[in-house]
Amino acid sequence: MNRFVLGAFGALVFVGIGLFWLQGRAEVEEAAPPPSVTEAVPTGLPSADIAGLQGPAPPEASELNQEQRRFFRYDRNRDLRISREEMLSTRTKAFRDLDVDGNNLLTFEEWAVATVTRFESADADGDRSLTQQEFAATAPKPASTPRCNC
């Protein structure tokens, strides 16, 4: 019962604030001076004498080292801090791939099926063990960077 009374009181307060705000805007608009009609309309193109003037130097791009690039891949909002959400957000696609039933819970069976499937695809000779060459084939492929079309 108290929630309903407080909710109704809060709604009335918000309506009152809204009415005062609208009334205040109307008074400001009524008191505004009329637009000036006698302003001169410019004709032709503007001109300036730029001889001897020099603009500021363009900023130089700093080369980021590998660790800085890795840091900024996680720091999405560029506040120079990596929050827990930013760190976990990079792994959501991999989690969704493993979570086959889509219930946002990764069971051991779902993980095991994905791991066994990956193992079997890497085991080229089918002897249920991986050689160094077969294991090297399981390494993630490096992401290709698009070339600049300058």
C-alpha cells in the first residue's frame, strides 16, 4: 500500500516539475527579442590575405608497442583502465560458440564435446595422440591486417 502512495506522490511531483519547466520555457521564449531583419546579407565570396601566415603543425602519431596495442584491444572506452566487463567482453563469442544449448551455462559436457571435436580434427593419422606437427596445426591463425589502400 505504501508503495502505491509513494508512487502516486512521486508521479505528481514529476508532473509538477514538468509543468513548471514548460511554463518557464514559454516565458523565456516570450521575452526573447524578435529576430533582426535588417542584417546585411553578404554578397560574394569572403576573401583574406593569407600571405605569410602559417598554421599549426599537424600532430604526430606515436607508434604503439605490442603491449600497448594489446592493452587498448581490451580498453574499449579508452579511460586507461581495463574493467572486468571490458576484459570479459572479448571472450563472449568464444563462450557462445561453446554454449550449444544457449542457456548461458557452460556444462562440462558442452566443453568436452568441443574439446574432443577439436582434438579429433587435429589428429590427422587417427592414432588418438597428437604429434608436434599435429599440435602445431591447432594454433590459432594470426589475424590478417588489411593493407592500406592509400
